[in-house]
Amino acid sequence: MTTYRVGRVVTPDDVLENAWIQVVDEDIRAFGRRSDGMPADGQRPEDLGNVTVVPGFVDIHTHGGGGSSYSTTDPEEARKVAAFHAKHGTTTTLASLVTSPLDDLVSQTACLADLVTDGVIAGVHLEGPFLSEARCGAHEPTLLRPPLKDDVAKVLSDAVKMVTIAPELENGLEAIRQVVDAGAVAALGHTDATYEQMIAGADAGATVATHLFNGMRPFHHRDPGPVGAAINDERLLLEVINDGLHLDPQVVRVALAAAGVNRIALITDAMSATGMPDGRYKLGDLEVDVKEGLVTLAHGKHSIAGSTLTMDVAYRNAVTAGVSLVDASKMASTTPAQAFGWYDVGAIETGKRADLVLLDDEYVLQKVMRAGSWLD
């Protein structure tokens, strides 16, 4: 049992100034303001200084980082990705896989299943191959395919927690139902759908819009398309890449004003080049170039291809743009955790896992705790 004195603690409802937080084993035992008294546990509290303590980040969409990728059959490479993002505050994550041949996806998922069992990652997200060729982005178009029943069944497993599907594809709505019936989350993305087709996807059981605005037919005032449907349909959680490159900050403000913090999840969509120097890298089977943080396809149309964002930066970008600490914590932690039923993480509450991120006065990450242990 350890009690920590801190500058402030961000809870789901408030910011507690001159605060303390107590951790027992892997869990949060208690917290509060020092002015209201501290627990008399017989141990001297540890002073962490004037830091802001926020819940560990929950990233439901990331492909890689630190020079490594989740699209691998080497479990040690996958562990390096998780460790890299953990040091940036991501204490709960899905491992996202880009489009590959079905047999490769099965092999990669089997590799990652051990990390799910070990608690290193929370599950696998298949961001392909059931996507629209017209909105494929950085997915190899020759490997895309309609989500036929047998193909969907082949890639599903207990480790798969989310599958992105373009609802307008042949068998798209049936595939969404198939994914949901298997106990996974169906997401709508990389789609050229009409407004009505997007709504039909939600009717079929989809509950997430994969990186809102990106990989979707653009919004138009006479043709709202998938963006308009995603914003309007309260059943859909909206992923947002808050790096200032994928979306103009004012677009993020529009989404936030329209949907609210309880429907927006900050994600990174990070790839292997995250945290690495500029240069040429691989995203799945495709080569990409990284320059000043922007990732683009190396050949062809030079589309944006993933990001080099980390969740601590996504959080800081939100707060410095005027989002409150409470709301930023909801978007970076609480909202995505609740959308996947992960009720033991995602907020600073009694009984939840002690996943904590310490930030300085400029909201720069200082220290990370995962399950009660400080990370190097």
C-alpha cells in the first residue's frame, strides 16, 4: 500500500486540487483532497510533486511504434510496440492489423493472442481486408475483398475484439451481424457508403466509426455521406486522430460540439515509425515515407498512411486547444474503455486498476503507472 501526494487528480467528474491517491497492489484504493484529510495507514506518503494525475490512456487503434509493428508473427516485436506506447501513457490498447492475405492475418492474430492472455494488449483490431477500394487509404487494394461469411469466420477468434467493415460491400451488413454475434465490436470505416448505408451498418450492430473523416467519402452539405451519418447516429463511437495533420483542430472542435465527449475516442493510428527518425518504413505490405511526423504512401497517390502520434501528445493537443482535463480524460480513457466493456480501467475511481499518467504543468508526460507498478 502506498499513498502519493500530488498536485491534482482528474476524476470522471472533477479536478481535485492538492490531492492524494492511494494504491494497493494493482488497484486504486482511495483518493481525495488533502484538505479533507488523508488516510492514516501508518506509512509516510510519497510526494510526487505538483503533477497532474490522469487515468492511463486507452488506445483502440494503433499499428506499431518504436520501429516495430503489430503486423508480425514475432511476439517479441509485438511486445516492443506495446512497451513503446506504454511509456507514452497507453496502458490499455488494441493491436490493429492492416490488410493482408487471410492466412497472414490468422497467423498474426494467433501470435498476438498470447499477448492478450498475458494482459499486454486488450485484443486485436482487424482494419481490413473488408474495406472499400475507393477509400482504401494505406491498405493494399489488390488484397481487399468482400466480407463473405466463410472469410469473416476464418479471421475471427477470441483475441479479435474489433473488425472494421465498409457496410456497402457485398454481404457487408451480414458480416457486421456475424462479427457482433461472435462477441466482437463491428466498426464502420474505409467506406464510400451513402448516409443510408452507414445508418444501415449501425442498424446491423456496428458501434464504432473508424477514424472519423479519414478513409471516408467527404461530408458535403447536399450529401452528408458516412461522416454525417456517423456524427448524427448516437450509437456510434467516433475515433479521432488528434495530431493536427489528419484533421484540422477546428474539425475536431466541430466533431466534439456535434457529438460530445461521451462519443469521441482519441486514437493514434500509429505505425512503426512512431518515435523514429524521418525516412522510409513499411506499413503492412506498403512502403511509406515519414517527414516531420507526416506519414504518406511512398508510391502512387501519396495518401496519408497512419500516424506518428502517441496518446500523451493527443491528450496534450486536446487540452492546449481548450478541452478541459476532465473531458480530455474521457476522450482518451473513459469513453473508449466503456465502449468495449473494460470497466476495470479508463478512469480514476476506487477499485479500478491503478493505471496512472503523471503530467507536468505543460501537460508533458513525466511518469506512468500500470497495474500499480511504475514503468521505466
